[in-house]
Amino acid sequence: MVFGWLKRKKSKTPPISRSEFLSVRPIRNPTVKWERRERGDILIRIPLAPPKGFTKVMMKVFSIKTRERKIIIPDKVGALVWELCDGKRTVKEISEVLQKRYKMMPVEAELSLNNYFNMLAKRGLLGFILPKEASERLREALEKGKAKV
């Protein structure tokens, strides 16, 4: 194949269906602190790890000062989605809020949420409560060694 280098590797993680994705409940990482400011925007404060090779004790002993947190200020849509990720609402419910408030099409809202959730999950800011069926299927795939987390 001429364009073989363009071919993507198949993911070992089994994909979830659209209906399963819509029933996922995103939840914020409880170690991440955030606050709504008077202007209406939010600040997300992410705890940073000490520099490589240093422990917290070493940092205190040598009085090494570093930034304790990284601060992220999401845009209006990102702030709204962040607030809605409470572990109670499903992706479908969050999508419906976006559709009503920002006049988005369902597919557009779902795709945007998928991309935003992937970015937040990679940074360790967000986790997901899976529906029972998807959770069982993923557990089976992990036991068989076909998937990785």
C-alpha cells in the first residue's frame, strides 16, 4: 500500500457505541480545585507535582519554591461544561444544555463534548462513570487482555 504510513493503528480499547457515550456521566477530579469568579468565568487550579527527582520533604528542607498550581481559565462553553460535569448528569443531558443555550445541532454538541472530554481526561481533570453494559464489556476485554486503559 502506497499510503500505508497514513493508516492508523487499531486501538486496543474497545469503542463504545453512541448510545453508551450519551449515557456516560462525566465527573470532575476531586483533587482539582475550582471556583467561579465575580465576572462569571471560572478558575481551575491543578496541583503540580514537585520537580523530577524531588520529594515534598526535600523541597521543604532546601526551601525550594515552585508554583503549587497551574491555573486554567476555560471559555464560556468550557466553563459551563465543567460545571455540569458533576457525576449526576449524562453526556446527553449536557449536550441538550449546549444545544439549547448555544443553538447547536445534536451531532455538533456531541462531537464537541467528545473532544473536550478527551482533552480533560488526558490531563487527569475528568473521569467517567460508565453505563453498566459498557463497564462489563470493558472489564471482559481487560480480562482477556484485548484492551488497555
